[in-house]
Amino acid sequence: MQNQDIQVSAAFKDIQQDGTISEADADYAKAAKGFHMVYVLSPRDTLYLDNSALIYNKAKVYETSSKLYEKLLELNYTGISTTYVATNKDDGQDVTYNDEKTMNLQVKLGLAENPRTEINESRRNIIFKYLAENYVELGDLDKALQVIADGRKEFPESYELLITEANIYFKKDNKAKFKELLEEA
């Protein structure tokens, strides 16, 4: 495990900036590459792949972001997770714990109170949305519509996907379909 931690640390230190993007975007790209490297070293931790895809999107590296979002969909990634939170008795601040056992120990020791378990919702719906938006940025509106169609099969009540689809039709200059979808919303 220590060797893997050293590799992860080295992965973050060895990242190079991509000269084709702005300095601010390069910082995002550097972070995204780091998250992706951590995922490669520990593929069970798909949260790192999700973070990498999102941050590549923020860096405007849409092609790489799209590939990573496609991978997340292929893996049936949902992003549903459990978070363990308790309030620190000294300062009243909420503290997030890695596991329930650690949280309960802090409560038992009298260091924390108000323990609770929070379930984070699925991110899959948003992954479809961001992937479609990436394809829009890449100029592939038909591919973006296909991604939205796939997403709406899974999430037929999704307002985000409906609005994203409407905006794509607007970009395609299909005002009738745009208006139809807005009325549906």
C-alpha cells in the first residue's frame, strides 16, 4: 500500500502543463490528469475517474472528458456513495469520516455528536448531460443528441436532459423542436 501511495504522489508531481490551453485551464488539466493517474493506479476508485472527467471538462479538454465520461457510463458508474458525518464538540463544525466505525468511535469518546449517515444521489443523469455538452463543444450535435436519447431512456423525467436536448436543437436551428421541448419542460 505504501508503494502505491508513493506512486500516486509521484503521479501528481510529474504532471506537465499542456501548452495548447490557457494558464487557468492548464491548472484544471493538470489536476484532471492527476485524478486520472490515481484512477489508473486504483481502478476500483471510480470517483477519481468521475473527478477527472469533470475537471477536464472545466479545462475545456472536451475530447478527453468525453472519453472518460463514456468509460463511466460503460462501467455503469452511478456515483452513489455513503458519507459519515458528525459534529465536532469543540468547534461545532461537521466532520466527514472515512467509515462508520471511525465516526462512532469519535462519538463514543465524546469528541463528536449528532452522528449521521448521508447517501449521495446518483450522478449518472448528470454524466449524460455533461457528455452531451462535451459533444456540443466538439461540434458533434448528432452525437450529443444520441447521448441525450440514451440518457432520457434511463431518466425519462430528467429536467436537465430535457433542457439540454432543447438547447441542442436550438443550436441545430430547429426552432420547432426547441419550442416543443420547452413546452414539455
